[in-house]
Amino acid sequence: MSVATIEMKPIAYGRDCKTYLLWDADTKEAAIIDPRFDHVARYVREIEQTGVKLKYAIDTHTHADHLSGSDRLRNLTGCAIVMSDASKSKVPDYKVADGETLKLGGHQLTLLHTPGHTPDSMCIFDGHRVYTGDTLFIGSAARTDFMGGSPEKLYESFRKIEALGNDVEVWPGHDYNGHEHSTIAAELETNPHFKADRDGLITMHKIKGDLPANMAEILSFNTEAGIEENKIIKPTDVASFGTPGKDFTLLDSRYVDEFEAGRIDGAILIPLPELHDRWAEVEKLPHPIVSVCRSGVRATMAMMTARHAGDENWLLLEGGMQAWQKADKPMVSDTGKDPDVITSKFAVGGSCAAGGGTCSAG
């Protein structure tokens, strides 16, 4: 095996979810770790610009706070989806055992089972960096109070990470503290969760927090088949469906303040939290239904509700109102101001970290 460090680039960087693209410089074989559904177009552009061939999409666990982009990347690139063999998801092509390796050209990735946050949590070790998913954050740690979490198992998983060596870099699946990466040595010195003894860690993790927003819909999406490409449309496609309210329906699943600030003319509002209870209204709407939200996340969750109700005649507006605005398509507003796409003041949700942070809806 090559001793050279595998190439790596963070993608879709921001405060919340972290995604990493890894590749072998010689063969251009690549893997992506924890891709988000609403950033798939960015990943595809990055893959094309880097000149690599995506071989694997790896989910470090069954995510509860965001929609996985692995299934759509498989549709678009032909990559294989990898998850832990402890996962109950129907999506992956390969379910790997603890310590199993994946080859990227002359390099290998070692997959380490690290339960605690969820039973199927794992970390990826490339020989120099460990990608810790939602197991270990910089200065913090995964929650263990939902989805089968266990502080006792998290403690054992921490010791498995510690055994990789002090100089190994830590690259987490989330960042709630404004840091890009760390080292195992630094976390042992400064991270109260990582350096705690077993009893201390269990005590710290007795506190329960709010669940991530829309968790049921997210888990449904992440454990089932995703959305077919022919059901994903662009802003330029919408006009071909005719007149909204007559020939089809534009169903906006955002909060009322977002809807009033800027929407597509003719759209109707049913906020996602109300959709299930108002399903009798939805059944009477002209179909197909084009599902719309801010970035496409809540609109996708709305499509999960429709799927479970047996209604498959739905389409997703890719990129949501952000893409609509970027395409310079017309909007209307009820605020007396120029129409705009805003973040709702009602958009809140629990963090995946123990003791802090929030996960925002898209």
C-alpha cells in the first residue's frame, strides 16, 4: 500500500453537517463521507472538477438530522453505498463489519464500529485522519439519549478511537464549536467527554435534549429508497405543467413567515408539521403536486408523507425557493417588501451533540 496521504477535501462546509471527499491521486478512485441530499448538485460539480470517479458513498450511521445524499449519488454516478452491518437501512449496497477495509487505488479506508450515538455508528480511518461522524465532535460528543444510544458503548468507542494514536487528526461529522479539525491528543486534553472516565461520561449523558426537527420523516427517507431522478425538476421545468391550482399544485411546506416573505405565485401553504393532519385537503388538490420549500429538504420530507399515504404523483423542486430565486424567477410577497427567501424564526431543532447546538431545517 502507498504510504502517501490520501487526498481529502471538505465539501459543503458550514456550521452544521460536514461532508468529505477522499481520493487516490493516481487512480482517481474516490469516496464521499456523509453526503447531504440537498447538496448533491455541489458534490457532483466538485467530483467533475476534481476529475475523480466516485466509488463509494459512506454514511457513518443512520442520520436523524438530515437527509442522506448517498442514494441520489448512486443514481447519478453509479457509486456503491456503504454502511455498518449493524444498520437496519435498506439503502446500502455493502454493510461492512468492524475493521473491514475499502480500497481506493493504493490506499485503504478502515471502517471502525463505534456505537454509542446509534447502534450503527462507525468511523473511517485513512491512516492519518479519522472521520468520526456523529461519534466524536471537537470539544464535545454525540448524544446518546435517542435512537438506541448508549453512553457505556460510547465510552468503549472512544477508547477505540484513542488507540489510533495521538497524532491522528479528528474530522467530525458536525461542528458546533467553530473548529475545522483537531487531533486525538488535543481532544484527550481538552474534550470533557473524550477524556472522562466511564462513570463521568455516563453522568454527563443523563441529560435529555430536544429531538432533531422532522426526525420521523428524515429516518423514513434514510432507511428506504430515495426519490427517482424523473421526479426531481428544476425551476425552468415548472411552467410546462400549466397553471398552478388548475393543472397542478405548487405545495409549499415552509413556515408562514417564509411563505409570506417570498413565494411562487399560485402556491398554497401547508407547513410540513401540519401536512399529515391536513391530508384530506391534499387529496383534493390538482395533481401532480410540485413540492416546494426553502432548499428542498422539507419538500422531500413532504414527499415521504405522500409516499406512505400511497400518493406517488408528486415532484420535487430541486433546490427549492433558493434555486427559484437564483434562477431569477418571479416571486410575490405579502410583507410590502421585495420578495425574498428567508430563514424562518420558527426553524428550530435539537442538536446531535451532547449539550449544545441546533440543527436547522432546509
